[in-house]
Amino acid sequence: MTERRTGSSPTLRDVATAAGVSAATASRALNGSTRNVSEEKLALVLDAAAKLGYVPNLSAQANARGSTNTVALIVHDIADPYFSSIAAGAIEAAEAEGLIVSMAVTGRSADRELEIVSTLRGHRPHAIILAGSRVGDDQDALVAELREYEAAGGRVAVVSQPGLPYGTVSVDNHAGASELAAALVAHGYRRFAVLRGPDALRTSRDRSAGFLAGLAVAKIKVDGRFVIEADFTEDGGHAAATELLGRGLDDVDLIFAANDVMAIGAMRALRDAGLVPGRDLAVAGFDDISAATDVDPALTSVGVPTRAMGLRAIDLALNSEDKGEIVWLPTAVVLRESTPRRS
């Protein structure tokens, strides 16, 4: 057997020589292709690679196969439990397919999302999953990048509102918020404030519009000065609630925040002002993240099956024959102690 130079990393040619096969055969065996590779030669190559401590060149494998064994998951904010739960589902499904998930964060920037997709094209992931509200209405540049990626053999799925020409996992944010509004009115609430994210975020638009529409059915209108826009984060919820308190509550008896992290931030602002959430002012959110039951009082919310969304997104990307398939998952109103029944 030909000896390697001491201290050098083993190469594909070293493995081929040790196994007594051609470099092309060794490459096909190590890249996972069984074309023209007998079981005997496959075993020889794998044994030689193990003995030499050979580490495959992933970039070279990507060029040979057209993709790597990774799934790229692009999210707005990994610190937000909404996205970490989606990621957990995606990782579970990807591992079942023998794939590894890598993540990138956009910070809710459409430009950053476009930049990430453009960069990922060069890394050739097996699939790209876009998770998060569509930001802005112009998606042409993003679609163009994704089509270039698809042309090279990549697969795409989306966890968001329908709109992009790819398999999409979604929930009806408008309907879920409207159902929450109806449930709160039935609980005895009549005067509301709404804390929402930036208008560019479609999720925030849909949820706040749905909530107001649900109130309108009960002939309840929210004064414009009680609708406050802030960052779609816990700090944003704190800032919005602080601004609301500064404007004066009048007879407002419930704050609806367009996601749970904003609602939790609002509860913190109430405590900072010497008020008790759930007693002095009710609070409700949307998403039913794990922290919703950890805060005191437990937060009323709209349940979103985030883990299932991650699972289904991987399935859509890898297995769906309908590139434009839309999978709708249900939401459910969950009433808790932050919105006690009013007499």
C-alpha cells in the first residue's frame, strides 16, 4: 500500500489507492452514489476511508451531487420562541430524512433575507425554508433568486402567508384574531387597545385587522389613539404599553398585542407603572408560545401549531409534487388568567 506523507491530511486519491480502486470509484462511493460501485468495492472504500481518517470535502460533494445534505432555515428572530419552535419541528423532520439544519436570521429585514438567499445559492443546500411574515409587498427580487436556486436543483418551502410561488404552511391570522375578539367580548370586555408591529409585517397587519373586525361584529370600535405601533418584540410591547399609559387609558379594560412577546412586554410595562396585569388591566396575545403559561398571570392567546409548521415545511420542500401547495393549520383561542371574566 502506498504510504501517505506524514502530517498531511488524507486525500481522495489516498483512499482510492488504499482500497485498490480508481479515484472516480472512490468518489462515487463516498458521495453516496452506488452507480457502477459494487458492494465489495463500496466496502473497501469505506474501510480505507475509516482507517485513514479521511474527511470528505463537502464543497466538492456539493458540486458532484448538485447540493449538500443541509437544509437552510431562514427565520426573522431565533430568540423569539415562535421561531425556535418552528425550528425544532424542522430539525426533527430533517434529521428523519438524514439532513442537517443550518439557520440564518434576517432581523425582519427584506434586504437581509434577499442577501441570505443569494449567499446560500453558492452553498447549495438541499432545501431552503423561509419562515416568518412577509416583509413589504415587493417579492420579485426574492422570487428571482429562489428560481435561480431551484434551477440548480434546490427545493423551497415557506412558513408564512400564501403569496410566494412555493409550497407554503400557513395559519389564518385574521380569522384567529377575530375569534379571539369575539371570545373576549363574550367574556365581558368592551374597551380595547391594540399593540401591533410595523405595518410592513403582514402578520401584524392581518392580526390587528382581524381583531378589529371581530370587535366590529359586536359593534365595538377602537379609538385610533389606542392603536399603537412598535417593534414586534418584547421590548416593543413594553414601549407601546408605556406610550399607551402616557396617553391615558380612559376606560380601556383590555390590551391586545399582535404577538405573545409584545404582550409579555406590555405586562412588564404595567408592572413598572404599579398596575397588576389581569386585575387592573387585562392582556391578550397571539401565538401561545411556551412562555405564555410561565408568566403570572398566565397569558390568554391564540394557539399556533408552530412545531407542526416546521415539520410540514420540510415535508413540503422534500416530498410535495405540487410546488404551489398550501397547507393550512388550525389556530385555537386559549383563555387564561390574564383575561378574567368580567361581570
